[in-house]
Amino acid sequence: MKKVFAVILLAASAYSSLAQTNEASRFPLAGTWILKAAEVILADGTHAIDPGLGKDAKGVLMIDADGQYSLQIFKPGRPKFASGDKKRGTPEEYESALLGISTHIGHIKMDTVNEILQFIIDYAAYPNWEHTTQIRQFKLDGDELYYQLPANAGAGTIAVSIWRRVKTK
């Protein structure tokens, strides 16, 4: 009986060590994040709601332990297609549908020293982003992730996304 108990203790100790090692090696952003705000920084430095997504923008960012991610942001209230068929939309319906979303999948690399995220995009709703790497300045404060896109020269604004990590039970 003592041998069985010793084996159980040894196995439990090994499992505990392995679990701690796996937890420590997890990607720091691993988890599910809910969009808290989609903003823009205007040329004068002030923050405003991103007009393309609106004040009630909805989004989810899911990142696994290896940095693989899926990101979706939606503008609520986009008009439904009158035809009821996504293959028969009007130009205005297609424009609203596409401009009211930001969605892409790929891998994230994180440089904590320089506070830079690299979104290595495999596929995106905006095809010009596919197979590109997008750089974002970021700040991570507990369970809040803030990142901003490079300045948009044409619009004179900087898009900002603020995410809140979903707590697991």
C-alpha cells in the first residue's frame, strides 16, 4: 500500500510540475477577448469613436497558446439585404456589409520590450491584407489589451482597438 501511495504522490507531483510548465509557456495573450471600444485618434491627438464601426461595435478576438488567432469586429445595425440573398445585394448593401466589418485570422507575435504586436495574417475580409504582416503598437494592462494601427495618411487618423479578456471560471 505504501508503494501505491508513493507512486500516486510521485505522479501528482510530476503532473503539477508539468501543468505549471505548460501554464508558464503559454502565449501571454492566450484566451478570449471581447471588444471594449473601437476608436480613432484624430490628427489633434483626441480620441473619438471609430465612425466606420460606431459606438456599439462588437467584436471577439480568440488566441490560442501558440499565438494562432481569429479576430472579428462588426458594426451593429448594418442594413439587411432587401433580397434576402447575399448573392443579390445592391452596391450600397455590399458596401455597408464590407465596410462594417474587420475580420482576419493568422498568428500573432509579441515583442514585449518594444510593445509591438505582429499580426501575421493568413486570410482577411479585406483581401489586400492576406499573407501580410501588420504591425500594431500595444499596451497590456492586466486583462485589458490596447493596440493601435499605423497612422492612416489619407484620413489623418489612427485606428485603436481596446479589448477585455474574458475571465475563465
